[in-house]
Amino acid sequence: MARRRLGTPNRQVSVCCGRYKDSIAWTHIEPKEPLWLFKPYDADADAVYRELWSLRDIFAPMGDPASGIVTTHDDFAISFTPSDARQKIQTLLATGNEAEARQKFRLCSQDQWDYGRAKEELPAVDLAAATREIAYRPFDSRWTIWNRNVAVHRRERITSHMQEGNIALDVCRVVSREWRHVLAIDLPPDDSLVSNRTKERGFVFPIRVGRAENLGSSFREFADQRYNNHYAPEEIFGYIYAVLHAPTYRSRYAEFLRIDFPRVPFPEAAEPFESLSVLGWALVQAHLLRELPRRNLATYHGKGDHSVEAVRYVPADEAIAINETQFFRPVPLDVWSFHIGGYQVLDKYLKSRKGRVLSLDEINHVGAITDSLAFTIEQMARIDEAYRATFP
């Protein structure tokens, strides 16, 4: 068989294309700034969208947006309990060499982490003081040791502001599917909090930097003048959270939400701003599990050892089984199916615990998550009604 030289046209393909070129519905595209997309898109909608306020301009004082922490070795650095986090350090320190340590944990292979340095520095660390809770996955906080030899990339420029009861948005800049990649947090987040897909990193927009509000001067001037009112940062945060959870907003700007940080429309009048702000703030509180309408969903049933063996949803019973005899019920199908970012929330929470025995706190937490998601579904419908009335 003759070998075709590089650069030589494939004559068979050329003939084939020539034969069918008149029957193909070609679409002419002209890539234009700022997107330079090599696919058809609604340029008029993009022009409108570009006039909206970007999150990076609203939360400007932090500078360039930063992502959450990257431990580089979650197997070692992330734990379900504070005592587990500290025990892992003792286990590492008891190893005689790096090979032995890597048999026990899947440890970082990057230059930023060094076994010898970890063995030298960790004995001097006050492990109790260094034990920190982080937002690891939606509604699933975990524990780490806040030290470079454990959580390697702690992104302290941003996470240092999440240690004092602050709240923030965790948002992906780029997504490859339906946009639902936002969550309110009050802990330093893992960079895969809302998705662990490649490039879908979560960026953090805190409401405050120290005691000062984290709102850009240009945006603050715009908001104060438009509404003739100096709204608190929490009120603005609530409004933004509502908009980002409005299904109409998500579908209207779906094309653009996948390729950059969200941009937010603001109404001309104060009344719709305030209405959406109240709805959004209630959703923030529900997602932080601070003020949560309880519905007695996901009650725990059955006798057994509480071990998570095989998580499965049983539609006929509206139940989530964790083993052959124990289950949570009722869990409506739409609640079971609900996603935040790249995760089906309840499925992710329980399957992450496969092989573990659920504690009483974890059992109760499943109920709280279920209640929160049920409220979220209802609240998003209320938000969407208010959003469509404001932005027809």
C-alpha cells in the first residue's frame, strides 16, 4: 500500500466532499471579538449580555478571582473527622521512608510537596490548632490540617478571608454542560466544590475582605445611584444569588454562562431588586443550613449496622437505600435527582461514604440536605416568577 506524503490531499475525500457539498446545509460564521467562537451564536444576545455586570467587577477589591484550595493528595489531606485528620499525620510521621508512606497514602508527586520536609516540619505543628473544616463538596464539609505539608495549595489570598464567619459565592468560570455551578459557602472551599471536571474549577467571591465590603467602587456607585439607597452587602449578595438561581436567567444566557464568569442584570427600580434579594437571601440561609424549613423528609428507617454498602434509589418507595435493610424515606424523585454543579447532591454525599458506618450526625445531615434541596426547588420557582416579571 502506497504511503501518502504529509500535506498531500486525500483525493477520495475531496471527491466525496465535492459530490455532497451542495446538499449540506452549511452555516456561514464570522468569528468576532470578544468571543471569537467558531460556531453559530446569537451576537445580539451577546451584546446585551456584555452590558451586564460581571462578578469579577462586582467583587473587584479581591483582584483577580482565585480558586479554592488544592491539596494535591486528598487521600492524605482530607478526612471525615478532626481526629481522622490528625491521625493521618501521626501515621505519616511513623513511616520509616517515603516508599512506606506511599503505600499507606496516595501522596502528591509534585515538586511542591516533599516527604523529607513533611517529616521534619510536621512534628512541630500544633495539630489541634491547625485542624480546619472546609467546604469539600455540596453540603459535605470535611477536615484538613492547615499546613503546606498537608494541604499543599491553600490559596491564602482568598481563603484567609473565609476563616471569620464570612460568606462567599463559589462559581465556576468555564463549564462544559448545563450551568448550575454556584453555591453559597461560609468555609474555605476545595476547588472542586461544585465540580471535579477538568477546567471546571470553583472560584471564590467573598462578601467581605476583613471588615470591609468586597464590592468594587464602580459597582457600589452604580447601585447607590440607581436605587437611591445604600444596600448592605448581604442584600446585594442575596439579589445576585437569586438571579443565578433563576431558571429563566440560566436558560436565557446558557450559551454565555459556559464560557466566562456570570454577568448579572439589575432592574431599574428598587422594589424588584428588594423582592429578589429577600428570596435569594432565604436561599443562601437554606444552603448554609442556618435557617431551614424542616419537612421531615429522609427519615431514617431499618435495623442494621448503618454501613453504606450500595446506595440506590427506589422510586416506588421514594427511598434511598444504603444497604439491604436501612434506608431514608421519603425522598421525592426531583430532590434525589437535584444537581449542584457537576454533582447529584444526595447521591454524591452517600456514595462518598461507601464502606463507612454513618454517624448519627451524618444520618441527621442527610435529612437536612433533603429538606434544603426540597426548599431550593420551590424557591427557584418563586425566584423565576419574580425574575420573569422583572426581566420579561
